[in-house]
Amino acid sequence: MQDEKLIAIVTGAGSGIGYETAKLLCEKGWEVWDLSRRDRAYEGVNHISCDIANEDRVRTAVNVIASRAGHIDLVINNAGFGISGAVEFTAREDALHLLEVNLLGADNVTRAVLPHMRKNGSGRLIFISSAAAIFPIPFQAWYSASKAALSSYALALRNELKPFGIDVCALMPGDIKTGFTAMREKHHEGDDLYGGRIEKAVSVMEKDETNGMSAAYAAQQVVRCVYARNPAPLKCIGAKYQLFAVLDRLLPKRFVNFLIGKLYS
């Protein structure tokens, strides 16, 4: 991408990776627009209050940005949240809400911006997936499934949009120290039946996140992807998780899943 005034949309830029990414893009001279339900944003970021699960509001917001800025060069689909608990006891409405935000919310934003990018003959879409997409975590099944679906969505979209000059990639950060941990919707129903394994798994997850990489570091990797000439379609963030991803390809899935089960439950 050229070093000129470019237009970026970052969803969920009110905190965590989204906030730090918006900050870095602003420092590099981008005009950044935040779509999120929070009012907090980095100084200089244009904020539009928007629930990305609402298709009509997303389309309206994107059209406002396109009309004011004239074009859209970059979208970072970052907004999302997590729920934990046993699949058996997770309410259907809770699972659907997570999918509406983590997966279908990103789709809402993508479908809204594509006509503008296709008209310009260029653009880049970056999806913030998770290492949980390739290492599904017990008692965090719906979050893992939503991120696995998001990675697959991005890979398929990459081939669909290639003729239009639009790049697509997905980044999979591992454990990150952000407000995401406190915002996780935790459900401990049935923990007695599962021998306390639900609470144990959540405790392990939260400890790993508390000791994880910083949101600022993750944002630096996102921005590297923004400026990469030919970014990898799917990439883990963090050397440790990149190594884990290689081992996942080399080792039998039965063995890898066994190790994940021993670690978390």
C-alpha cells in the first residue's frame, strides 16, 4: 500500500487489539474509522456507534464512511467476544449471539464494504481470528468454532476476491493480556457433573491470557500485515504459536487433541 492518506475501518477499536491497531494506523497517517458499541476510541479516530451484528446499521455506517472519505482501503474485522462453559449447558441463544458477532458480524461488514473496494479495484480485508481456530479449547467450544469458521471464511473469500485486486488474510493471535478476559461470558452450570473441569479449564485460560502477549505487540503484527506486499493467507501471531501451528501439521491430530485436553481439562 502506498504511503498516502488511506482510509481504514477497524471494528471493535474501543479496546484491546482494535484500539492499539487504530492508534498505530493513526500514527502512520491513516484516516481511521471505528465501528463499535463503545464510545471510547483513540484520539483522532472517527467513531460510529454500531453493533456489527445489525446488518442494516453496518451498511448505513459503511456508506457514511464511503461518502465522506470517498473510498475505503482497509478493513480490520476485529470485534468479537467469548463465552465459556460446557456445550451441553450453553444456551442456544448465547451460542447464536456469539456467532452473530464473531462470524456474521464480520460478514456484515465485509459485504457492506466490498462494493466500494471493488469499484476502486483494490483493498485489503484482515480478519482477527484466534489460535483457538486450530487448537479448539474444551469448555470454550463455541468461541473456538466461531474462529475456525472465520478463518475458513477468510480463506474462501481470498480466492473469490482475487480477480478484483482485493487481498484477504486472517491472523490468529494466541493468549493476549486485554480486557477480553474480563468480558468473557462464563457459565459454570454442570461443573459438578464434569468433576470441576469447567472451572479448571477457565482458570487455565485466564492465567494464560493474563500472562500473554500485549495488545500493543499484537497490533504491531496486524499493521505489519497491512503493509505486507503479499501477506500469508493465514498466520499465527507470536513465535510460540507459530511453532505450535507447525507441530499441529506434523503430529497426529489425535495426539494434539489429547495434549490440549490434558492442558485444559
